[in-house]
Amino acid sequence: MKKLTMAAMAILFCLSGAASAQSARRSSSMSSVHHETFFVSTELEFGMPIGNYSDVNGVGGGVMLVGEYPLLDALSATARIGFQYHANKTVAATDVHVHSIPILLGAKYYLMPDRQGLFGALELGLFDLMTSASSGGVSQSQNDLKFGTGIGLGYAMKQWNARVNLHSQDVGHFGDALMITAGVGYQFAGF
């Protein structure tokens, strides 16, 4: 799993590097938005578990690769995949953390014209939760694949956007797996 995680991170960083090359060729005119049918962006996130989840998981950060497909003038289908790293939390002399790989499908609705300004988002998908605990030189880890869902609110300006999300990383234990994330994204390609 560590090899898969490292490979995913390497791909995301390579795509981020390609963003600067693509943005140099991309027109800054927003009139081209209506001719493009698929957008690719990256997001950097800060995550904070809340409720019971904060007892076993520390704050963290992550990077997401985002695809957006406009369906109507104000509505888009979205896909996000990434990696979220979380700091250790000490519980009864045991260091614990839960990293995750979210794979989310959803919708984004823009409240203002031309895909600018305020937007709302709804997502659902899978969270690969990588739990690790270590105490006294002994460590254990496990992976759990959980179904999760979330809502978000954001603001888009040209190729940039900022958003805040509330996710439950396990619908089966909704209140025990709540996470708030806040991030900044940059759209680097449109096809």
C-alpha cells in the first residue's frame, strides 16, 4: 500500500509541475470557458478531524487532483482523487493516525454566471483509511475501504478557487468519522 501511495503522490506532483507549462499556453480570457468541456485542477487542503474522530486522528494536509465536466451552464459533474496525511495523535501512550485516499464523485453548482463566484458541492465515494498505531516499538496498521459523503461551499475566481468541505469518511459510523477540510485549487487545463 505504501508503494501505491507513493506512486499516487508522484503522479500528482508531476501533474502539478505540468500545470505551469500548460498555464503558459492557456489564454486568460474567460470567454473560452464555454468552448472547453473538461477541466483539470489541483487542490491543496488542510484537514481537521472533528468530534470523536479527533480523539484518534490529528490535523493534516493533502493534495487532490480534480476533474470537472460541465453538464449545464451552472452545474458540473466532478471527480476528485488524492492523498491526505495526518499527524499522530497520542492516545493512552499509543501514537495513532489515519491517513486517507479519497476517491470522490460529485456535483458542483455555481450560484453566479460564467462559473465564477460562489458554488456549492456534493460528493460521495470511497475513502481508503490507513490506520496505524505504535507503542513501545511495536506498531500495527490496517486498511479499511469505507463509503463516505460530503458537502462543500466555495468561491471561484478565474482559474483559482477556495472551498471548505465537511465529509464523513464512513457513512456507517457517520458521526465518528467527520472531517473538515479547507483548500485552495488551481485549474491548469481545459479541454
